[in-house]
Amino acid sequence: MTPEDLSRAADVLRDADGVAMACHVNPDADALGSMLGLAHHLVARGTEVVCSFPNNPPNLPRWADMLPGLELLVSPNRFPRSPAVMVTCDCASFDRLGMLEPSATAAKELIWIDHHRSNDGSGTIRLVDPDASSTCELVARLIDEIGGEMTRESALCLYAGLVTDTGRFQYEAVTSQTLRLASRLREHDFDHARLSQVFYEDNGAAYLRLVGRALSRLQEVPEAELVWTYLTQADLAEAGVGPGDTDDLIDVLRTAREADVAALLKQQRDGRFKVSVRSRGGHDLAVAAAAFGGGGHRLAAGYTSEHGPAGTIERLVQVLRGLPVSS
Ligand SMILES: [Mn+2]
């Protein structure tokens, strides 16, 4: 992200009458928080803002209620078809926009804000910094460049993304700048303890039983420094847990000291497995996931596999060991 791009994006957003904003499918708190954080700032300046993400119906995770500005969200089929100015938040690739892709293609100005290393290069103005802790951190820089007082609503939304995308300030992308931003955001009056509770201490008993099931299947592959497990659609149905409610399970797996890489395979409705991978530092998983058409960060990435659990792991082991993958 160059200073020129940042200043050009700020110019465009200052001058725009209306801005259409989108974040990635199945938004996490960084995606939703960065989008709404910037939206609040623009709304406060009198700009017309509409926000969306490509889930139809737009079912939101439970924690989303904590974020102000949900009334700015429209369902993807009501999103402007050819916006003059469009902003995307936290999208590593164009296809993460799903059914909002045509709007991004048609947009006159497309401001692309993201921090994924595997970002694939869309946008007329690119605010992409793979070293940034979160998209929220990039949005904070953009808000400073636009000028004007940051509102409490923006601060809360950005704080939510900052806390969660840094694993509560523990990942390597956390810099003194990240912590200074957190401190600045916390000067605003919001209940950060309640926010943390909603993100980290809000599990249902059914989910905890499902974690037990997944952990009881944990397998180790020492030659690839890997631990892994899986959940099927039947597991989810039996537990009565939605697939979006299992996002934190990988954070339990990754604590295994026997391995460098943890992989969680979650079966999707179409039968394929969504694979989340995390490294403790020894493997570049953005590269590994790219071998399977996915992407992400060096230590946290994901992809979708056509193969069952055994076939998926067999291929992952080959990539982790630097061997050619059988198709
Ligand atoms: Mn992010």
C-alpha cells in the first residue's frame, strides 16, 4: 500500500456522494468490522453508504449484534449493480465476493482493502498490506487520511476486528502500531469486556460436545508435523450446531505441541470439505493452501477439498513435505 494510493482512496471517498461497500462471504469480525467501521465514518460525513456481503439470506453470526450499523446492510440482490464507488474489505480474492462480483466488475472506482498475503490483485485503487494485522488496521489508516473525528461506532467496529484477527493481540503481525491503534480505539466509550465475552466465552453446550467429538478423532502425522481432525454434516446435524459456529475449533487444535501444523476439515453442504490450516511458525500455509486453490496468510490459511478426509490429508501431507501432489 503506497502513500499515493492511500491519499487517492481518501480523495475518492471524500468526494463520493454514495459508496457501496462489500466484505467477503461468511464474514468474520475483521470483514464486518472493517466494512462497518469505514461505513460509520463516511455516514458521519454525510455520504450515502450501503453495505453487503454475498450470503443470501444474509445470516449473521451471533456476535454481529455487538456491532453498530447492521441497519446499513442490504441483502446482496439489493446491492447497486454498477456503483460509482465501491469498497471491498478483507477479500483475498475476487471470488470471495460471490454474487457481488458483477458489481465490483462494473464499479467505476473499486477500492480494494485487504491484508491477505495471497491477495490476487483486483481494484482500481489497492490498499493491500500483507504485513498489517487486520483489515481494520488498514481502515483506521484510511480514516485518518480522510480526516475528521473517528466516531465511537467506528472505533467499536474496528476494535472488534482488531482483537479477533490478532488472536487477542498474540499473533506475529501485531506491532507497536497495532497496539497504539487499540489504545486509541479504547479511548471511546464501549464495553470491551462484554465484546470479548461474546467472542470468546459464548459457546453452547452442544458445541462443546461437538468439540469433544472432533478432539476424540484427533490424528497425528509426525512426518508432516501435522495434527488433524474432521467434522461431517452428520456430526453438525446430530449436535444441532451450524457450520459457522465451529470457527474457533481450529484454535483448540493448534495448541497441540506435537505438531507445527493443525488442520480441521469441515464437511460442507455440497459434500466437499472446507480445510482450515494453522502453523506455529514452521510452514508457509499461504503457499500450501494455494496448491489447492485456496489462500490466506503464512500461518493461517484455508481451501476447499473435493476429496474425503483421508484423501485430503494425504495430499496435504505431500505438500507440507514439499513433494509433488497427486491430483
Ligand atoms: Mn482479516
